[in-house]
Amino acid sequence: MQKKNLSGQVAIVTGAGVGIGYEICRQLCLEGASVVLNDIDKNLSDIAAEKIRNEGGNCVAFSGDCSEISVIENLIKIAIESFGKLTIAIANAGITTYGNFLEYEPKSLDNLLKINLFGSFFLAQASAKQMISQQSGGRILLMSSVTGRIAHPNLAAYGMTKAALEQLAKNLVIDLSPYQITINTIAPGATLTERTVEDNDYQKSWSRITPMQKPATVEDIASAALFLVSPQAGHITGQSIAIDGGWTSVGVSPYL
Ligand SMILES: NC(=O)c1ccc[n+]([C@@H]2O[C@H](COP(=O)([O-])OP(=O)(O)OC[C@H]3O[C@@H](n4cnc5c(N)ncnc54)[C@H](O)[C@@H]3O)[C@@H](O)[C@H]2O)c1
């Protein structure tokens, strides 16, 4: 029988109780990786890890706010205690706070920066330190968004955080390449998750303006993530892949 592509790999994925992160954990496990699944909501992370175990996956839950240094340290500790090492870290957790630029409050920006940037930065740092100590390379993936590349109404602050993550990945190429650790981002476009799947207007409006005529599924996003953290992607680093059905490739046109 063929060996699974990610057998022997150990991953951490944050914000993974539902949505894109959950599907990434599920696909990692289906490909043979062992996964520490994090969510701020204990109930969600416990249920999610159990669902994956019921499908035969090797998955443990650890709940907590992944923008807290103590939670990040614990995630690494649990990966080592449960599975002996850490080879893949995926900073998926992120919040989307819509808000008019002229009225955006410091409190909202503080919270957004903490989760989207502080949490991702320090997960990358702690994971890199662990991977360096193991001396066998590794994969780090950050979660961007198409709105980090293209302006979108009421997403100035959110888009700024996602653009920053893409630049962080490029910069860390300098720090991490000598250790054979790759660092990339993926930039999903509109994606159907538990939050949006029941919303017919969301589906209809994104289908109308997306060249591929539909929003992404969580499977579309997870497949790209899995490739970038796989052994096959060992020479790809500092890059960002948009999974957007072509949305960022096409400008506004009077003829479309
Ligand atoms: N869904 C989309 O259309 C879309 C598009 C582009 C980018 N993204 C990005 O993809 C990532 C996942 O998006 P999603 O829509 O699947 O997420 P989501 O909003 O459905 O949330 C996923 C989970 O993250 C958890 N979470 C929130 N804050 C957390 C924290 N501080 N610590 C730990 N867990 C936390 C939530 O409890 C939730 O279960 C985010 O970074 C988001 O910005 C999503």
C-alpha cells in the first residue's frame, strides 16, 4: 500500500474548530499527519478533534486564545508531548472586523492586530525555534486574504493585517531558509464556511463577480494549504497563493 504523503509529520493549526482551519486539520490527518487542533472555544475544539478521530485521524484538541504567548507555548509543548516533534505550523486563526475607516475605534484595531498579527508572528517564531532545535527543516503557513491585496469596502484594518502577513512571510525567508524551513501564505477569496454557506445572497453575489462563477469551498483552500506544507513544496518559500477563482486577476471592466 502507498504511504500517505504526510505520514510522520506533526502539525499545529490555530482557529480550527470550524471553517477553513477545521478542513485543513481534517485533510492533514487524512494524509497521515498528527495534528494539534486549537480553537479559542473549548467546546468547538473538542468536538472538531473528536470528529477527526472518528474518521481515523490522529488529532488532539487544545483550546485557548492563540494570540496569548502562554497558549502558543502550550501548543508547541502538546505537539512534542503527544507526537514527539513539530514539523508544520499553520497560523490560520484570524478575525474579520468590518468598519468604516473614519470611525474605526482603537479598541477594535488593538484586538484585530493582536489576533491577526501578534498571534501569527509569535506562533511562527515559537514553531521556528522548535523546528531549528530538531534540525530537520519544517513548514510554516500564514493565512492571508485577497483583501490584503485588493481594496475592499470597510476592510482597511483587516486588509492591512493580511498584507502585513504576506510581507512577514517574505521577510522570514531570510531568517528561516538556512534551516530548511519554508514560510508561505495562502490568500483565500470568498469562501463558503459555516458562517456563509446558508447565506444565499453571499453565494449569489460572489458567484456573479468571480470568474470561476462560484465562491471557494473549504476543501479548495485546504488543498492549497496541504500542498504548501507538503514535502513536494520544499523549494517554495516567501510566496503567497490566492485561491479566489480568478477574482484578483481581473479589474473592474465596463464590458463584464
Ligand atoms: N472565510 C473566508 O471567506 C476567508 C477569506 C479570506 C481569508 N480568510 C481567513 O482564513 C482564516 C479562517 O477563516 P474562517 O472563515 O474559516 O474562520 P472563522 O471565522 O469561521 O473562525 C474559525 C475559528 O477561529 C476561532 N478563533 C477566533 N479567534 C481565535 C483565537 N484568538 N484563538 C483561537 N481560535 C480563535 C473561532 O472560534 C472559530 O471557531 C482567517 O484567518 C480568515 O481571515 C477567510
